[in-house]
Amino acid sequence: MRIGHIALTLPLLLVALAPVAACDLDPVHANLVSQLGPEAPGIPKGEFHRAGQPCVVCHGDDGPASEKFAVAGTVFYGPGTNPNVNGQLMGAGSVNVYIEDGSGAMIPPVTTNCVGNWWIKASDIGTLQFPLLVTISGPTLGGGTQQQTMRTQIGREPSCGMCHQVQSYPDQPGAIANYYETPGVVYLTGDDPKYQGDPTTCAMSPVNPPIPLGLGPVSP
Amino acid sequence: MRAIFPMFAALSAAVIVALGVACSSFDQNAVTEVTGPDYGEFSITNSIGADGATNAGVDAVLEQRCASLDCHGQMGRALRLFSQSGLRLISQDAANVPGGAPTTQTELVANYQAVIGLQPELMTEVVQGNEPPTALLLLRKPLQLERHKGGQVIVPGSNAYDCIVSWLGGPSNFSERACALALTSP
């Protein structure tokens, strides 16, 4: 009789708990995912989506994305006055990302796609040994090559976009002021219009990705 | 069984009263005096000295090793560090942004206060020579003598180690050279 009760109760309990297990039980992570908002109109999930956002928030162990990244980010051309992009952010394609890990080993370089996104899958590299040193190098429209090396090491954060955000000023409406907390997004070049490419050459518009303002760095 | 309940109730009441007394009797005017290491040695900015050697203080080493925005360059940290390349102290200076102007004197003072205020009583004991430098979290964490989410960022005997330990050992022991070398070596 008792065994019969257990046999009946256990499946019911599992069914009742299934929705809970499917939910994100970490409120900090759930909040971060929520802050990123929905997909931008016209840009489906895939290699071109959510340029500039902190990729590994979703592409990490806690999901919800199925593909796990060890480290990932987006590189932009500097904001300029090119009429094609009207002073907005534009992803920088064909930029090589060089990473030296905490053991001193160079990770095989990866290259940004045409919206500036790059990533290294966790399955390709296993556990990444922090701290990391990063250099980016890519072509300019002037025919040269521009290189930028990050001044500081990356201590633990696998998403560039967690620290490198669109800078919002204290009096900017609708934004949490992060003026003193972020160096801005990752730029390949400075504020020079000649370095800005033609957005029509990319399958997806690389211009002005909808990056949430003021998503502060969080290290639980 | 019935005898246990009154005992439990009395014990609970005593605990509640004790907690109430403990929480209401703190001294609002109490001050913890901290004897800290030398501020001047802490705040030496990275520069080339008259002898051609590079000069650096402890802050420069902490800024490089610890103060990135994803680690101790965050306002919520007990050891919260401002730096030129990381978190900035809110100011009227528009250049005071990450990657902008050099670390300001106000930020250096705030960093110093964060370092000595992390374990004020123990810091005093270390500076007075009653405890070893490795008793402090300032070293225990980066040496990974206890859990540190950032892993081991300082190796015993390295220039960074010598820089901080020599600073804690007093003015006659401070090795500005070790601090400078720590900026260019692992």
C-alpha cells in the first residue's frame, strides 16, 4: 500500500517540479538575461545577433543559449561622421582577435564577422585560464592595418560587453549612468570617418545595434 | 515532555533579550584606529626617476593586477580600487573616465583607505610587526592561500609580492624597485 502511494506520488511530484527546474533559479542571472531584452527586429538568432551585448550571459553555463562560449565579444569601428552610418556604431569585420591566457599560451586567433561579432566555443578550448591579455588587429578602409591592445588584463569576465558598454551620461534619460564605470565599446579605430565601411556589404545591418544602456558589471 | 517546553520557552526568551541588549548597546562613537603603512610609498606614480630607473608605488601594482572592471574595479567590492583604466571616482572632471586621465590623488587616497580599511585591526598588527604580512587578506587572496575567485595573481617571491610585503614592513624596507619591476614582469 505504501509502495503504491510512493509510486503514485513521485511522478506527480516530478511533474509539479518540472516547471520550476526549467526556470532560471539564479535571480542575478535571470535579471541579466532579462535586461538584454528581445531580439532586434529583422535580426534572427545566429552569428549576427545582439552585437555589443555581453554574449556569455546567455552563452554560458546557465544558458539559455545552447551553444556555450568560453569568451566572446564585438568589435566596432569608432563613431564617425560617415553619412552611411550617420555617426552610429558600426561593427568591424575581418578583425583578428589575439588572446594570451594565464599560462602564457596564445589561443588560436579568431576573426570577427561583418557585424563585428567574434566568439570562441567552450567545446573548442575547454576551460579558459584567466587572466587574459587581448589585442585586436584589423583592416582599415584606407588600406592599412589598425591594432589595439587592451591596457588591462581581463581577470574573469568572459563577455567583452559586460565592461565595454555604450557610455551613458549621468543625465541621459532612461539609462543607468555608467559614465565612470565603462571605457565604452571596443573600438578598432578612433573617431575617423575614413575608417567606416559600407554597411550594405553585410548580410545583416551592422549599424547601431540595440545595446541596453547601463548594464553594470556583475560578478556574483 | 511537558517539562521541556517551559525550559525551551525560557531559553528562547533569554536569547532574545540577550540579542536585544547586544544590538542596542553598541557605542556609536567608537572609533577603530588604524596604523597603516606609508601613504607616500603607496601612491608613487609610475614614472622614470632621476637615475633612469622606473619608479612605482604599491597602488600602481594593485591597479595593474587587481583593479580591472571585472574584478576589484567595482563599487560593491570591499577592496574597491579606482584606476586610470578601470573604475573612476565620480568627479566634475570630464576626463575622469575609464581610460582617460591618470588616477587622481582623490582616487589614490580612496584606494589607500580601501586597502588599510579591509582589516583595520589586523593591518595595525602587521604594521607594528606583531603579525606577518601574509595574515592579511590583501596577500592571502592573491596568493590563493584562501579562496579567490580571480585565482592566484601574485606568486610568493615575485616582484609584486616583494613590493607589497616590503611596504607592509615599514619605510626602511620598502622596495620601490620591486614595485616598478612588478609592472613589467609576471
